[in-house]
Amino acid sequence: MKVSEKSFVTIDYLIRLKNGQTFPQDGTPETISFCLGHGIMPPAFEEAMIGMEANEGKSVHLSPEEAYGEVDEELITEVDRADFEGQEDLRPGLVFETMDEENHPVYFVVSEVKPDAVVIDFNHPLAGKEVDIDFTVKHVREATEADLKGQCSCSSCQS
């Protein structure tokens, strides 16, 4: 079966930056299963999968706009240092999870630690970066009716 816009796929993927940095950072491809069209992966990346079959691999280059977007300065904010009470080893690069108004997890990265404030960034960690993604389609199936209604049961799409 070939990947289509209405597929559920399992892939192994590795993201590479121009500076040689990889995600996952250990350089080992990560496996993820998801429903195309649910916003799990960038649309341009999903488009590159169309027509592929299981055990087929590919590399794609995505601009920031095609990948994780440009850096949005409005998503960078300064909060009171007291908001991190009990965090002894607070430093740039640490990732934290919080909940949005609808009780969904939202992640942010500490950009800077000041004596009385902490600069936090809600942008995707790869925002503003060109990426090369090496991936292999491991499994593909037709999405179920639940998948198509946005009720995907995969771990990535829990809705």
C-alpha cells in the first residue's frame, strides 16, 4: 500500500541541521506513528511521503517556513524568577512542560536566566532553522473512520 493523504504511518526519522546537530541528539533515528493531516509533522514533510511504500526511505530538505516556522518573537517572554522556585539548576536550554487553557501540554525552553527574571521561549526548538530529514516508512495503512474524524487512537494523535 502506498502512502496517501488519508494514511496512518509509522516511520523512523532523523533530523539534521547544517551545523551537524541531530534530533534525536544521539543520532539514532526515532520511530513515530501518526495520521497524516493531523499536524503532527510539517505538511511539506507529509507531502514528501505521498506515494511511498513500506521499507522505502527518502531525505528531504525543508526551509524554516516548510518545517517548524520562523521564530515568533511574541512567543518569547520574560517571567518572574520566583515562578521557578525550587529549581536549583535553572539554565538556558532546559525544557519545561505546562498546560494551556484547554489542559493540553505546552512546552517551553529557558533562553536566559537573569537574577530576578527568566526568559522563556514557546517557539518550537527547530523554529527558524533549515532541516534535512532522513526517514524510512516502516508501516502504512489506510486511516480508519476514527482517524479521519480527528479521533486517531495512535499515541501521537491522542485527541
